[in-house]
Amino acid sequence: MNNSQFDLIVIGSGPAGQKGAICAAKMRKRVAVIDRTLMIGGVCVHTGTIPSKSVREAIFQLTGNAVRAFYGESYRGKNDITVPELSFRVKAIVSRETDVIRSQLKRNGVAVFQGTAQFVDPHTLEVQGDTEKITVRGDHILIACGTRPARDPQIPFDDKRIVDTDSISCMEGLPREIIVVGAGVVGLEYTSFFAALGIEVTLIDQRPTILDFVDREIMEALAYHLRQMGTTFRLGEKVTRVGIDPNRDRVFAELESGKKVQGDALVYAVGRQANGDRLNLAAAGMEADARGKIKVNEHYQTTVPHIYAAGDIIGFPALASTSMEQGRLSSCHMFGAPSEHMSDLFPYGIYTIPEISMVGQNEEQLTAAKIPYEVGIAKYAELAKSMMLGDETGMLKLLFDRNTLKLLGVHVIGQRATEIIHIGQSVLYYGGKVDYFRDTVFNYPTLAEAYKVAALDGLNKL
């Protein structure tokens, strides 16, 4: 068989690319994956999900955040935490994850080509490696090459003190004061990391409210925690200029309102640019939008039927978890394997300190839809397990129909929120009612029993 001819060629080895490639390989298809040198696992493993969540866990443990409820708010586990200490943990986990992915691809007989890919025609890709250029052909192609931080040409990035989210690891030590521009999910996560390290953070966003898709009560609780940790919010403010004042050796951001914010460093976290603009899509008879995103149908097919796209490159919801499923479903559809559409009931995980997770509808959506609902709340302070974990400020919130008792949404803030959300997700998926939580038995002591406490609280209001 021709070494350059494949049933499927996948561009990108992040969550969507990996799962798409392995799914096709399990169906005995001849599969190749193309990704840049040293980027096996994609942005998820190297600069995005895995590194940021590894940093979060390291900060959580090193600062003593987990036990502060016992020893008081002034307690610090380790003073003078350094960048190398955080980087050491990240590098170890990234290395292990990369090895796991390489092993999975190899075990399933997937060929890996290292380099950058560009279309030559709808079935042919040119791969520019470190030293040589090769050409490969595929009956089907899956584009899963993700995104990169959007860089405003007006911002003078030096990747040392003025950085984007990919170059945070290059910062020269930890600053005492930092400016974060952009209060999206990533901006908020890094804001909370810095704040937990005792760094004074100024968070700037031109929108007047933060994360509109998150339940307002949960969002207010997060904002309260961040303020308690020393974060200053500048919302409804647009940054007009960024630079370094040579006289004071300080980074500054000038705002449209005339304010001037100063710090030791600045992180620019405003949006992502999809990598569709780097593939020479015109040669395949396709085009990307202004943000590099590619449009697909419900089966993840592009306008060229044998070319599919999945993951962050197609836009919302742009989560590692949903990207994995999109990649798998793409392969199922292209090779005629049975599959169902991805459920709309996927959970969100926002890995701030404290973390947030949600699934289903929120109060604002239910109010707009005129659905009569009731709320059941469990405060972590009521749970023995949360006291053991040192988190008495968390909360789990259930939303359910007053008339039918059908569960409509679950919202959690606090330790392990992203783990316990899956209990609510299962009940939602199967159309369950809130009285399930009242009538079932949960292990004690666990955070999961918050569901029973919240259900009793809500049902008592009827």
C-alpha cells in the first residue's frame, strides 16, 4: 500500500484530532495525524487545558488554600512560591500526557507526521517538517488544528512582562501586581491563580458584566471571592494603550475613560484566533471566517463533504471535553458507523479558585422562557466533607419545575464542583425529577450528598 495514501488524515492531535483518529483506527481504517513538532496532544496538552489546570493544582497545594478554613485567612502554606516550582509540576504532567497520547496513536497503528500542513487540493496535503517536505493524500480529512491567542497588533508583546496566555510561562518571575485584560473564562482562571498567590490583580474588560452564560448568583459568589483575595475589577472599560514606563519600570494600561492602571506585568487574554487561516483552505475549495473558524453542519462536515472539522476551530463550545466527542462523531459519520448527535447537556467546568461547574438551564433562561421553577440550595458549610476539605464557602444549586418536579439545571461553586456536576448531568439527561435526590442514598461524608440537602431545601419551599 502507498505510504502516503490514507483513509483519513487528521490535521491536529488535540482532543478532537486524537479521538477522531483513534475512532477511525478502531474501524480498521488507515489513519495519519499531522501536527507541529513537539505539539503532540495539541494546545490542550502544551499551553492550554493541562498546563493551566496543573498550575491551578500546584497553587492550591503550595499556598495552603485547601486548609485555610482551619488555620484562618492569613495562613500561607509556602511563602515565595517561584515560577520554577510551578513549571516543574507542569512539565512533568505535560511530558506524561504527551507519552500517553503517542502510545495510544502508536498502539492503534496511526501514522504521525510532524510538521505544518497545507492543502494542495481537496484530497492532498503538503507537510513541511523540520528538514523535509512530504505530500500525503486522504479519502477523508478531519481539520482539528485548534486556536491560538488573538494578538492585538497595538499591544507591544515582549513575552516577558507583556504576555498572552501562551507565553505566561516565559514571565520573569512572579510579579507583585499584575494587570489582566479580558474577563472571559481563561482571563478569570488566571486572575484567580494570581490572586491565590497573593498577587494584586486588576482585571479589565469592556463588557459591563462577566460570563453572562453563568448563573448570576454563582458569578457574584466568584467575584466576591476574587475581591476578598485582592482583585480589583474594572468592568465596562476599554484598553486604548499598553506600554512600559521606562522611568518607573512599570507596565501600564490606559483606558478609554482616562484612567491609567499600572502593574509589574500584563496578561492579554482577549479571545482566540482559530488556525483555519494557516491551511491554504482555498486550495480545497473552502474558506474560514475572519476569526479563522470553519463552518460545519450537524455531522461536522464542511462545505466540501469529505472534509470534516471539529474542536475549537469550529467555535462554541470550544471545550476539550466536547471536542473529544466531536472528533469521535466525525469519524463515525464519515465511515458510516452508528452514532447519536452530541447531547446539548454537556457540563461546563471553569477552573477558577474556587471552581465553577454547571449543566442545564440557569435562572435567567428559565425566567425568560416563563417556566415556573423553584430553587434548592446546599451550602458547603452544611456538609461534613467540605469541612474536611477546608472549603466552607461553596454552594450547590438545583433548579426544578414547580409543577412536575423535573430537574432543569445544576450549578456548583466550590471544591470538586467539576466532579460532582456529573451526578446532576445524568439525572438531567434521563429526564429525572428532583425527588430522586431526596429519595436516594449518598455515601457519607461526601460532597455528593449536597444534592440531597439541596433537594430537601427546594421541596420544602413547595
